[in-house]
Amino acid sequence: LWQTREAHPTTNRILPLRPSPIRNTEMLYPIFRRKPRSNFFVALLCAGALIVLVLALKCGFVATSLSATGPISQTAAFKTVSGISRLSQQMYGGPYSHGIKDHRAVVRAGEFADIGVVGSDKEGLLDTSRMQRAENGPGIKLPEDKRQRIAVIGSGLAGMVTAMDLADAGHKVDIIESRQFPGGKVGSWVDKDGNHVEMGLHVFFGCYYNLFGIMRRVGAFQNLRLKEHTHTFVNEGGELGALDFRMGGIGAPLNGLKAFATSAQLNLQDKFFNAVALATSPVVKALIDFDGAMEDVRELDSITFTEWFMRQGGSRGSIERMWDPIALALGFIDCDHISARCMLTIFQLFAVRSEASVLRMLTGSPHEYLHKPIIDYLEERGVSLQLGRRVKEILYEQDENGLPTKVTGFVASTPGGNAADESMKYDKVVAALDVPGIQKLLDDPNLRKVDEFERIYELDAVPVATVQLRFNGWVTELNDEDLMKTVNDNQGDGNAPGMDNLLYSADVDFSCFADLALTSPDDYYKKGEGSLMQCVLTPGDKYMPMSTEEIAERTLEMVHKLFPSSRKLKCTWTNVVKLGESLYREAPGKDRFRPQQRTPVENFYLAGSYTYQDYIDSMEGATKSGLLAADAIIEDTLKGSSTSGRPAELNSTPVAVAA
């Protein structure tokens, strides 16, 4: 070790003086200069690191105050490891398989084991009981004199989840949506030729406890298809790398150590420096003190992941070959621009919970297999979904200084815009919008006098382009050219050749992609046709000015770059969806600007994955925000107040039924 100063790779800002591991591999043992023939050495290092951690625990070198009630036993501290075999059995009906054939049967049987949280987990990121809470609903039925008329602006996941809980509690709910289809950023629709089109690529991580509970409530959980427990990287020329978490039923953190030690995506040198960085990160602390580790992670929101990783001794090779594709898939921005908090939050979950890194995808389009079951549930409870209505102005009472004190409703366009705008009065209003949507809605001089609202304008969103390419064969089949070209009418339900999973790449502009004809065949497989490649171009800044034809052509060339054999196939159909503003940009220092669901203005609430819920902008984040907003409204309805200013709490157990 020696003292060093180095410049940040993007800003060229000189980082603070710090100890740094030796970077010059010529000074290290010759093994680092040779092309490795095996991963034995790194596997040995990882095993040694785990042994050191165990010894540290046993010798008392690590804090033993692991729970709110005091120290816990060594057995309890490692229950995430010892319980993983039960988790695998209950969640998948057996150990992680190397070939999952009957996806629906596996998913129906899937149940999460009730493994206790290690230490405290006040935000509930590890609390599997949240799934039961989301599945059961708010657990309260308001008396008639407490039931109110409530509007939810926006029909994305956050808005629909908010409406579900409010309707179950007895409120009369209207959902107002400006688009002609529901779903928000997870929206999908059918074009004039019968093709299913969607925005983005939607993958369900195993730690989406709240969303899974909602899906169970509406009968949609069986619409998920379980994927093998691997994260596969496709490199130029069809070379593959992977994080293979399968370990015969053994789970976190051991399967994660094994996945990194055996991955071909990193060379031996990068694996070493990667291990150094992660071994000194809050991820290790999370194994014994999850809340303490999360506090450490939150304090890292002011720097990028690259800054943090390089300070910890990580290598640039690890960033470029592994972490950039993952960061781009999660937040649509790379490691040089994404907050360390965002990335490390995910790492914490992967390290502590084995199911967190397990992937699922819908068996078809989001509209058919996610939104329709939710809409049916809402309509059965009297919720009105009004499409094609744009909210133009919030109506509110104000004090003598013009400061809004109470929201009373809004002005909205009529469906089709053929009649005069309509003033609509409500007891409470929930704005369940994305960042650009809420910024437009609150762009009123008086509303922006409210500090919490003005801070929202410190947030911005990332552009993204989603490209669909259909072929007359199977693009991701790399081993058999005859199979690649074989197209028949019996290749639905995942029976076609190729890779049935989410895929990453470090060598092209789409960091994540999938063959939807394989992963989600019910809507995306067409008889007599082959792959439907869905590629997400992130960040999409440079593609926004381009025509859709040029974007499709460039994406096709990138597909050929990864899969050279695909040049022997014909691309038969293309589609491009450009979103100038998508996920909110999880850049350093932005977390503090995320608002709570309960606002300082009476009867006005916020929902959406950008609002504060201690998770990233995602489907799970949107679901959590909707549940938090509904909890706040129900609590305020019972108390007769909506301006307490403190955050809502997501109940892990149902609320008592009101008399």
C-alpha cells in the first residue's frame, strides 16, 4: 500500500489523499501477469475472506448489537445462510435448477421462506411479511362517515396500487390518466398490426416483496415466469460471461462469492481488485447489521459509484466490464454518473437475500398480464378509470400570502378534448406521476412557494429508447446453426432455442436486452417466426434526435456485433419507442430532494417511484410508494388531519378494523 492521489475519470476532480492497493501488476506475483487457466486462486481468496469474517464474529471483533432487543447468537447471525436450503425448497420446489422447463408450475409452487431479518430492518427492505401486507390489503374498512371521494392522478403502478388500498378501505376513488392506456412507465399496447409494444424491459427481482403481494392479491403472480439464477453478459463476437448464482441450494452470501469467483466476465486481476473493494464495503456489514449498513450506504449518496469503488481499491476494468452494464440496466446511467447509494442498496439485498438476485419476467405483455388483473380488481370495487383526461391545474385554498393551505380538486380536460375543461372537486387528491409529470403539475407560482414542491425541480429524468427487432430465426442460439434457422409452429411456451433470460452487454449501447419470444412467449411469440429482440438503449440522449429508422438500423448492427451468426437471419419487423424523460436520474446528491408521500398541503399526497421509499426507481419502488401514500391517507382520514408532516409508515401487519 502507498499514498496516492488520482483524478475522477469523468470530472478530472482530484480525489482526496487515501491509501490505495498496488495497481501496477508488474510489482505483484507473476500469476497476475499470466492469462489465468482457472479461477482457483480467486475462489481461495473469497473463501479466505469468509473465514476471516466468521472468525471476526466469533472473536467479538464485529459489533454484537444486532437487533433492537440486544445481541443475538452466532446461529441467528448466519440464519440467512443456514436457512437458504429451506428457502430454495419452498421458493422453487427444490434447489436452484440448471434447467427450468415448467415455468408456470414452478411459479405457482413458489413460496418465500419466513427467514428472520438479521439485525434491525426499519425500512422493511428484507421483510418478506410486506408481501403478506400487500396481498391482504390495508386491513381496515372505514365507517360510512369517514369514507371520502378521492382522485388519483396517474394510472402507473403507484397510482393503481394507491387506488387498490383506498378502495379496499371504503373510499370512492377515481383514477385520471392523460394517456389512452394505463401503466405509466410499465405501459404497453397493441399496434394496428397486432404487435405488442412496450416501453422499457421489465424484469421482476426476487426482492420485489410488495409488488409480488399486490400481484397475488389480484391473481397475477402466476403470470410470472421464473428464470435460471444467472445474470448473463453477451460480449462482442458471442463470447459469454456470467454471474452464476446456482450453488445446489446454498444461498447468500456464499453463492454470490462463488458467482464472482467463477465469472468469465472479469479477468483475474479485476476479480482481485473487485474483491478488495467489496470486502471493505457496507455489504459485509449488512450481513450482521443491516440497518447500520444502510445508514452507511445513505451517506454515500453524495458521490458516484465509480468514486466510491475506486477509493475502495476497485479497478476500472470491473467498472467497464461488469458494473456499467448493471448500473445502466438499473438506473439508465453508468457508474461514472450514478449515486453510490443506488448501486450499494442493490448489493446489500443481493448479499443478504438469495432470492433478491433471482429474476422473473411476465409470461406476456404488461397490459395483459399485470395491468388487466389490477384494473379488474379496481372495477369490482367501484373505481373509475378515466383515460385521455389531462389534469391542467390544481385547485386549492390559500392564505393571505398566497401559500396553498388545502387542495380541493383540479381542472381536467374532457375525454378527447372536444368539450370545455371540467373543474372536479375531491376530498383528497393523490398525484401519482413521474418526475416530468409532477413538475408540470406543480408549475404554479404559489405551489412552488412550498419548499417540498420546489425541491422536486432539482430532480430530472433520463431519456431512453426501446427497440424491438423481429427475425426469421433464433438470434441467441449460438451453438447450432440449424437450430438457429429452424422456425415452426411448436416453439411457443419457451420451447424455442436460445437464451431464455435477461441479458447484459458491455460492448453495445443497449446494456440490457432479451428475446421476448422466449422470455415472454404468450404475447411476443408468433407462429412461424423467430426471435423478438427487445433492446433498451441507455442513456438515450444521442438517440433522441435520430429518426426511428436510423435507431432501428443502428440497433440491428449492434445485435450482429454480439451475435455474428444473426447476419444469416432476416430482420422482418422493427419498432422504436423514444422516451425523452423516463426514470428519474439517480445522480449523486439527489436523494435528499425526493419528497415524502404526505405533503405540507392539506388533502394533497404524492406517489411514484421517485418519492422517498428507500429503494431505487423501479416497479417495486412505485409499488412501495403507492402503499405508503394509501397508508398516509387512511391514517389521516381516521385522525381528521393530513398535514402532520411526518412520513407515512408501511405497516407490516394489517391495521385494526375500524368500528
